[in-house]
Amino acid sequence: MSAQVTVLYFAKSAELTGLKEEPVAVPTPISSGDLWALLLRKQPRLVALQGHVILAVRQRYVTIGEQQVTLEDGDEVAVVPPLSGG
């Protein structure tokens, strides 16, 4: 089964992809690590954020790893790079 989601890019991830958002078909359920790998295949320049990025699914932060994520059509997945400032 797969879901059609909208991937939102913020800050550095938007600079790297040249996009603010894009539709992506994602198999579900999927681990957060596999979801990140799928996004890297679509947008290889995101590799610059490897190890420094968090995903947000339905406005909830998800660490990249083994955590299972169940997505539904219309869900939003945000790519949240590290925030600068202090």
C-alpha cells in the first residue's frame, strides 16, 4: 500500500532542492530511515544534511531510524534541517 504525501522543504533543504514542496508516493508503513532514503533518492542533494536533519510527520518530529511511520494520503512530511541562531 502507498500514500500520496506532500513533502515540505524548509531553510537549507529548500535551498538544496530548489523546492518548497513536492508530492511523493510513499509505501506505508515505512521506517523513518527508509523514508529519508526515499527522499534522498528523489533529491540527492539532501545528502548534505545527512545526520543533521529531522523529519516531521503531521507536525510531529520523527527521528530518522527504525521508527515505523504510517502515512495516509494527504499527509505532510517536513524536512527540518538544523536551525541556526542562538
